[in-house]
Amino acid sequence: MFIGHFAVALAAKTKAPTLPLWTLMSASQLLDFAWCALILAGIEKVRIDPTLRGSPFDLYDMPYTHSLPAALLWSLAAGFAASLAFPRLRLAAALIAGTVFSHWLLDLMVHRPDLSVGISGIKLGFGLWNWPGIELALELTLFFAAAILWWRDGGAAVRMRALALLAWLLILQLIDEIMPPPSSPAMAAISALAAYVSVSVAAWRLELHNQRVRAA
Ligand SMILES: [Zn+2]
């Protein structure tokens, strides 16, 4: 799941137009930001197996980022941080916490059983990765539904830029589909991190531009 996570951020943005989009985009991938860092640090583990369907990742050890208790803790912490950062925005904490946790729910749909219910023990995952066509259709449906909602919300002056951001997300999804599997866990983490940071920066630049247009 890549672009589907960002769909949640776009939908959440329509509920709180003054909450910066880059924070929502980052929140939707917070668990993966943490995963990238812990993979690079050697604390969580992944095996790359090109024979697997859909995704080449055998995510056999990620208790601190993708177990249910960890996902809940990350969500609560992010919600608390949002309540401090945006004290006057009533929905900020709930939207940020919900967006962070949505990552786990969407991963649950697509991952093979690698998401621990506790810190260890039973692992869940409905495995849509094993049916790549269905998985991609789900992601794109989520994305286009949220993108239409969000795009209709934008002012006319910024719509072309908004389309550019949506196009960038589709390009990243396409790259993800056609690229060969990464050569190592570190490369997987670095390329994922680069994609996520590029989306957050693009969202930040878009809203900076919007503010300038509105101020002019
Ligand atoms: Zn994830």
C-alpha cells in the first residue's frame, strides 16, 4: 500500500482545511517513516524475496512500528503532539491520530500476516498483496475518491498545482509498480523514505504557494 495511505490524508484535509496538508501526509505514513529509520538502524527486520507476489517484502520483524499496540501508541503520541502544535484547531488531534492509525488498518488489508496483535504472537494481514490487481484497484479507488473530494475543496487559483501534487503521487505509485525489488533492506528503507519526504515537501510547497496566491 502506497498511494492509498495518502488518500486518507487528502480526505482528512477536507475536514480541517487549516490543518497543514504536509502534516496529514506525513501522519498517513508515520509508521513507515519509523519503519525506515528502524530498518536502517537494524532494529526491525525485512527479507527481500522477489518470488513473493505483489510486494517482495517478507516483513517478519517490525514490533515497534507495525504491531497493533505500537500503532496505537504512535497514533496517540502524534495526536498529542498535534494538540500542542495546533491548540486552536478542535479536530487536529483526532484527525492526526486517526490518520496515523489508518495506516495500520490499510496495511492490515494488504499485508501478508506480519502485523502482530500483541508485541509478539498472533500476526494478522488479509494478504491482498497476493492479488496485485485487486490490491492496486483498491488503492486507486481510495486515492481517486479522496483526490476528487480534496480537489473540489481547493480554490481555483491553486487547482493546477493541486493536480501536479496528485500527478506526483501517481508517478510514485507507477515507479513502485515497475521498479525491480530493492537490492537490500537499507535500499528499501532509503527509497521509501525519499518517496515519503518528497510527498511531504510537495504538500508543504503547495500550501506555501496557496498562501501567497491568497495574500496577493
Ligand atoms: Zn506500513
